[in-house]
Amino acid sequence: MGTLTSLALVTLAVPFVLTAQTAGPASPIGAYNVVPELPGMGRPVDTAAVAARRRALLKRIGSGSVLIPAGHERNIEQDYVQDNDFRQDNTFYYFTELETQDAVLLMTARGPDSFETILFLPPRTPSQERWTGLRLGPDSVAVRLSGITKVLPLDSLEARVRAALQPVYSPRPRQSDAWANNLTPIVDSMRAVKDADEIMRLRRAVDISVAGHVAAMRAARPGMYEYELEAALEDGFRRNGADRLGYPSIVGSGPNTTTLHYDVNRRKTENGDLVVIDAAAEWGQYTADVTRTFPINGRFTPRQKAIYDLVLGAQQAAFDALRPGITMRELDGVARKYMRDHSGNLCGERTCDDREFFNHGLGHPIGMDVHDVGISRPLEPGMVVTLEPGIYIQGEKLGVRIEDDVLVTAKGGEWLSAGAPRTTDAIERVMSGR
Ligand SMILES: [Mn+2]
């Protein structure tokens, strides 16, 4: 019963997304909100949300200091990377939502309600800004944008650190930093349950990802190269305001559908192939994680449909069992039991839940990392997890994975990525352009 209701909702959700998608570049999902004073410096900060996170951290610490450095821009020559795309350090972002680089956050707790936060920023350099665009500097603009009342120049940091109240917590302290306690486990435990601002970011990342998946399905034709599908997919992401990819796009056709993290994307598709696309956009530092499997020619064969429906049923069974208090491991068991009970002879003498065919876990939390913190924790409202069962039969060059993002609520779960067609009927309808 629950299954039928949910599937009906999924089907109904599809036309809405298509309308948004086919309207083209003039109607991105939401606005490209930026800070007007600093065109290169990202989006407005939810100052109340980050202040609440800082308070929660300092309450946990009780007495002591916290030192969190921002990220540093990569050097395109020295670091030998493809680009110098700057992405903020997750811990710094979590407590500031600032995309500025080479900053440092120093926080002090002197008892249950005596907290101090200082943001240290490098000085602005007009000649450098000719190259980089405007940067946040230690001035009143930074105070207003960050919501942190005390902003100091970076060169005053050292004296402050020397005088810092012990113990000092910092992420990833090095062996030589005997003075520093590891902050990461505390922050990880906070990050597992998302607040309203984080859920808003995840919803947007998911919506953008859904638009890209639909664009790829609509572009699919037998004989296309995988990278052409990848181009349609990522065009859909960027057109809708993605900041970057959440992870390298997996676009595998035919035999490549059985390679879990295939991201070479160079094969020429053939009529009759299935395609597995596991790809998502990042927006506002948070990433979705969505997988769809579809026939390159727009019609599932009976065999493909049978395997697909078994994977779909297993995913639905896990969703129906999802509620606060249950663990991802238990949900994995629910999905495998469904596959075992409904395999018939689809996977030969073994059942399809066998590790030979379903050779990865059911899912994981998402957030600022695609495999985010908190996987072994019982689910709580505000956690966001993926459900991604799959069946891969190498001898048949046949792989199917379906992955959706689900928000844990007080009563169960909410599908976030249901806008991407999920049943074989819905997929065929989208691909036929009806
Ligand atoms: Mn995943």
C-alpha cells in the first residue's frame, strides 16, 4: 500500500520538473544570489545559523579554545591540478559560511555562557585584487557579512593563539602540534544532523541534480558517446546554478554499467544498452548523490525491466522501513531481504542480494561530503541519506542502480530526488518526450 502511494507521488512529480527543465536557461532553479559588495565572494551568510553552530560547539567544549583555518587556493602550476577552483574547508565553512581563503577562526569558551569568536582575515591587496577580484578584508564589511563582531588582521593571530585558553582544539592537528586536541570528532557529531539552512542547501543541490539527470535522459540516443551524455547532464547542472560537481560524473553504458565507480565516460553506446548515471551537483558547499539507470534507446527490454523493478522494489522496501532509530545497516538488511524474497530465478541459482550481484552498501549520509559523516549512527530527524541498491550481472553486461536522497523526518522519510523519473514507465515517458 505504501509502495503504491509513493510511486503515484513520484509519477505526479515528473511533469513539474520537466516544465522547469525545458524552459531553458532563462529559468534557473532559484536565484544566483551573491553578495553585491563582493561579486567574487559567494553568497549571503545565514548569520543566525552559523552563530547557533558556533554556540553549540562552544557549549560542548565547555572551557577552552577552538582554532579553525580556512582553505588555501591551489596553485595551478605547483599543485598540478586541473584548475585552481577554490573550495572552502568544510569545518571553516560550517561555522562561518564564508568562502574567503586564508582566514582563521578563533573561538573561546570560558564557561557555559561566556563565548568569544574572532575572525582573522588577511589584509586586502589592491594590486592582487586586479587579478582575483574583491576580497574580504579585516574591516566593517566583513563584520556585517559574517555576523562576527570581532574581525582582526591575520598578523595579530599569533599573539592571540599564544594567549589562548587551554586546551586548544583544531581540526586535523599534526603530530608536532602537541598543544592541539582533535576537533574533528566533535564537529562530525554535529554535522550528522542537518539544520534548516543545511537542508535548504541540500534540497537545492538535489533539485539541480534532478534537472541534469532529466536533461541527460532526454538527450540519450543510441550511438552517442558516454561523454556526450555527460555533457548534457553537466549542462543541466550548470545551467541550473550548480557551483561544481559533487563528485566526478559516472556515465557507464553496456559493460560499464557493472563498474561501480566508472568515470572514464569514453565508450560509444549501442542500441540495447542500459546506461547508469551516478552524478550530482554541489550547491552552497552541499552535494546531492543521485543515480538513474535507463535504456539508451528509451525502451527497457523485459529482462532489463525485471532486474530494474527488483532494484526499485528493494529501494522502496528500505524507504518504507526508514524511521528515526533505525540504522543504515538495518535498512541494508531490509533491502537485501526484499531482493532475496523476490529474486525468483532472475539471478540464476543464487538470489540477487548475493554479494556477487549487490556488492556495495545500501546507502550513506550526504552533506558537505558526498559520503558524509554519521553512517553508523541510528537515524534521526534532520539526517539526509541515500538509498542506492543495485544489481550488477557482469556476464550479461547488465548493471542497474537506483539512488535517491531521503530526508529523515519524525514519521519516516521524505524523498528529495523524486523529481527524477524513477519507475520504468516514468523513464520511458520522459525519454519519449511525452
Ligand atoms: Mn552514493
